[in-house]
Amino acid sequence: MTPLFEFRMRPLPQIIQGWEAINFDVPRYLSGWFWLTDGWYWLTTPQGDIPTGHPDFETAFGLEPSRDPHLDYQVARFWQDLIDVSHDSLEPLPEPFAGWVESGRWEIWWEQVNEWWRSTPEDDPLTHYRWDDWYEAGSWWSARHLDMGYLQAPPVIRFWRIGDEVTVQWDTQEKRVDGVLCWVESCGRLNLSGSQFQGELEDFRHRLDLAMRERLSEVEKLGVLDAAKLASLHRQHTASIEEEGRTGDKVDWLNVLSAIRKLEQWSVVPLPR
């Protein structure tokens, strides 16, 4: 079975060559576990790999065609962001939130409320007063989104659980830089049981662990780092692989509902029941 969370490591000689080309301090970057995870990553879905770079993007900006169309970044970032959302994503949504999310009503309403929020003048004396309620109303939803803010036009990837079913949803449509599509457009979802979702995370952890153990062995054979720096690399590896992600405070759903009611009143945008 193909893993849901997939990745491929860039060969170490290519990484070093890239650093040298832009005059990076190679020994310094070899000492950082995060930088050594350079590669590609994606979600494997029935609709194809998500995200996949749009073929027009490189042409439009005069870039050399990539050999791999997947998201090109440090795989460690994918791992860290996944485990950061895992706790909230595995917490079952209570009603009425489960019904709102599953029907799509929540997503539509939240976007409308955010349009109202963005249109509110910053010097409006009520803006600061209302911020806490705006944050309270939507932070539980944000906590279920994969953080891809390091990208200029990030795809939307989020997870939620209703009962024992975890939904993985993605949307790469209309993600543009200077009018040019970044990703092959796709919008969809797939469902797994809670245990299957946890199993996919653990499988990713195991494969990344093996890949990076091999990578650290490659680094050691280069003979560039001394014993202390190599020991530090191994400590970084253990800490990163064994990381469990944030747990955060337990959501007070009654407070969230109260904040939503206030936003409905202030924005004059009712949340469909």
C-alpha cells in the first residue's frame, strides 16, 4: 500500500553542490539535521499526488524544468507540521461543529467572516476588543490546517475527525504567483479511521528515521565534522524523530460557540443552521 505521506531525499552530493554554488558555509549546514532533510514531499491521494507543481510555472519564470514535480523543501518541515496538527486532528469534533464542517457550511461562513474582518479599519476602536473573539472562534479550525505559510501560494491541506473517521481534505485550486498557477489544480478528500491516520504518521516517522540514519552515516564518512558536531547531529535526529508535536490547551467549545455568536452579530453574517 502506498503511504499517504510520501517523500524523497535529495542526494547529499547535490545538496552540498547547491550550498557551494551560493557560498554557504558547508560545515555549518552539515551540522544541522533540518538542512540535511532537503528533498521533496507530497500526499498520495486517489486524485494524484498533492501538491504537484504546475508545468506552466517554471516556463513563466524562466526556470529550468524540475526533475521532480513535488514540493521541494526540507522534509523535516513536513514532518514537524504534521505532528503539530496531529493532536487536534485526532480529537473528534463535537456537534454542532462536526455537522458544520462536514456539510461545508463552516468553511463558507468562516471565509465570509474573514472578509468582513479584513475590511474592518485597523483604527476602528472595536477591532482590538473583537480580536479575542475572532481568534477564539477560529483557532480550533486553524489548528487542523497544515502550516504551509513558508510558501508564497500555499495549497490548503487540513484534517478533522468525526467519530472514528478522519478526513483529509486538500485544495490546490487558484494558487497563483503573479497570476501564474503554482500547482496542478485539485480539490478533494479521503477518509481514514483514526487508527489508520495514526498508522500513517508512525509509518512516516519510521521511514524518515531510516532515511536520516543513512544520511547521517553519509555525513560522517565525509570526514568534515568533528566528533562533537557528529554527536550533536545524532541528538538532533533523536529529538526530531521522537517529537510528538504540540498538545495545546483543551478546546472550550462553549467559549467557541459564544465567540461565534458575537461574530454573527457584529458581521451580520449568520452561520447557516
